[in-house]
Amino acid sequence: MDSDERVIATNRRASFDYFLEDRFEAGLVLRGSEIKSVRARQVSLQEAYVDIDGIEAWLVNAHIAPYDPASRLGHEPLRRRKLLLHRREIARIHAGVRQRGYTLIPTRLYLKAGRAKLEFALARGNRKFDKRQSIAEREAAREIARQRGRDRGR
């Protein structure tokens, strides 16, 4: 992460529910009231995903809360937002999504040089037994670390 980046929202659940592979960065097309809410950190990426239709990429189901001072002229919190990517990037990403079991999951939203950017990843679903296995591996590593700590104390 660069020093001029300010992280607004992260999707911490994404790494638990999916195997994250390739990561991409895209700009976001936002309205005035939306960027105000983003700067106020009123964003949730929990249920969001990226959809590619034809030659355009869209952020779907990301919740950007309405900005109170712009109440009458505000925005729809769950509207589809266009992602700014080059045509070649969209084609390469779309080729990855066409593979069976892959999807595009937003991992974080941040401001870079005053502009809203979205980092998303090509992800493969993590099955229930995979989750159990990763939890078991984590607990085994902790137990080994504890044993090493006890051995040093003697």
C-alpha cells in the first residue's frame, strides 16, 4: 500500500470465503453525494461483487450510504457503479471469470491521490471442508508455537 492511499473499506470476509488469486485495480464512477459518503467512510463491500457485461465492468450491490446534506438530490445506496478499466483488462478478466467456479470479489475501496479506487480479486469459492482444514492448520501452527515457547522456558 502506498503512503498516499487511504483505505476506506475492506472486505475481510472475502479471504475466508474465497481463494483470492489475481488482484486488479479500477477507478469508480461516482456521483457527488457518493464521493462525499466515501470520504466519510460510509461504505460496505460485504455483499458486493463485480459483474462484466460485454465491454463494461460494474460494481454491484456495494452499499454507499446516502449523504445527509444532499438528502433531496442524493443517490440510490445500492445502485450499480461503473468501473474504469481498459478494454484489454476487461477482456483478460472476463476470460478468467469464464472458467468454472470463478467470480470477482471486491477486497477493498480506497482513495488514491483523491480518487476512489476499488481493488478486486479473481476468486474461487472456498468449500466448507476447505474452511475447516484452514482452521485446523491455523490451530496446529498455534499449538506448535506454544510448545516451542514452553521448550525455551525450561
